[in-house]
Amino acid sequence: MTSFFNRFYKALPVAGLFFLTMGMTSALHAATLTYNDPTCDSFELENQGGGSFLLVCVEGGGDQDIIAPSGCTTTVTPPNPLTSSGGSVTFSGACSTNVDASTTYSWTRFGGSGMQQNITSPNVLPENNGASAITYTYTMKACNGAVCTDTSKTVTVPLGTTPPSPDDNKLCDQYSGVSNVVIPWGNSGGVVADAGGKEGVVVAKFTVPAAEKSGSKAITVAEAGTGAIVRTITVSRAACDFRSLVDFGGTKGPMISRSSANFKEFFLTAGAVAGYPTLAPGTYYVNIRNVNASGVNTCKAGACPMTIRVQ
């Protein structure tokens, strides 16, 4: 008797099964049975006893024995408290089902500047000097051969609540050349400086005096004897502050930021007017790079001097 039916073979789809019952006669021993099914990768003949055999059509080749790990749990522990300074993160994890001595585990971290593969615990998160919180995803990959299960947890490094200190130069450390100048307050002829190439920065420091009356002032950056080029220019409470978020309060980013070939920005020294920052008495920095908004070097001559004024 021959019958067709469906069955799963070791958790993978299987189709086209033959169930054969053969009498134990010499004629049947010599018989030949041919069966073709294009959906089958292989066949297995199982002896059911009593002269009965089960012909199993297996789909999926030889991977039917491989099952992904399951019952996976992870623990990811950031510093407590977790601040904008980042810090050391510890992590661990394992799976409880479909695992044996051959099961492998690996970890990755994604976020911030990109992906880190095959990381080990502990892993250090960098300080967040950006304009927003940064979320990192820690993923444990558990594998039996090429069949894997991913389990993830996230850690978020918050934005700092205070501006970077102008004295510790943390933001300036990422640039190869920083030229520091001081701009006299009010109606001066300005200061000539040169940021050099792409990695060069001019930091022009100025101070709003305590006795300054209510009114408006302007910061200008103009070419000094060369053709006009686009520059990225910010005004901030911190040196080398090119963070992307503009914050009139000066906490989460620069108070003014612009990529322009003709930079002139007004600000208030007291009071408040919508659309203009107020620079209360204190120290500020005009930060200048010879790059456009896309970060492309705009100083092709190697020397592109400029005059910086606050008046």
C-alpha cells in the first residue's frame, strides 16, 4: 500500500513522503522503486519495522539538524549615574535552549561614530559633546553554526547640561592646529588671523564688559587680501565649539553658527529680541574653520587670512 502525507522533519518543512509496506519475498527483495520530486533536496528511508518503510523527502539540504539558540537573556550595565561623560559599560548574556558546547557568542556595539564588532566587557562609552543624546545598542549574537539569534539592549548617553569649559580645550583636541587671538571690544580695526587648511581652527576670544549698556553689536569676518571663501563660523561660550545645535543660551551648542563667505551676525548685550542671541557680560569665542557646511576644505591656496571684528 502506498500513501502520501505531510510531515515536519526536525523543525524544517518536509513534503512528499512515501509509506511502503513490502512482503518479505525474494521477488520484492529484488524489486526497484524509482521516485522523483523536484522539491526534495534529499531522501531518507526509515525502517518502521514489520516490513514497512517510510521514505522521507527532505527540503533544505543538510541544515535540518541546526536550530537557532533560544531563551536568550542579556544584562547591560552602564555607569550609575550615567552622565554626558560616558564611562565603562559591562555586559553579559547566555541562551538556555538549543545550546551546547559548540554554541558561540559575540557582541557588537552600534551608535555614535559607527559599529564596533567583537567587543569585550567592559566597553567604554565616549563623552557626549554633541547636540543631542546618543543611544548605543549592545547586541549579543548567539549562533549554532550559521543559524543565529540576536538579543539587544540600549544605553543612552545624555547631552551635557553645562557648556564645555573654555579652559580644558577638550573640543580643540580634535584639531591639528589651533590659532588663538584676542579681539578688542568695540569699534576696533579687527584682528587678522589665518586658519590654514581643513584641520586648522582660529579661535578669536573677546569679552563683553560688565559695564556694557543695552544695545546691539555685530561680529564680522572678512577676507584680508585674498578672494572670498566659504567658512564655517560659530560664536560660543567654548573654544572650538562646532557642535551642530544652535542654542541661544550657549549650553547645548554655539549661540551663532553659519557657513558663509560674508559673515556678519548681530547680537544683543542686554535685553531680549526674538531671533537674536544675548551675550551677557563674560567671555566668548569666535570659532572659524576653512570648510563649508559639508566639511569640504575651501582654502585651496594654503593661506587664507581674514579680519575678525566685534563692533
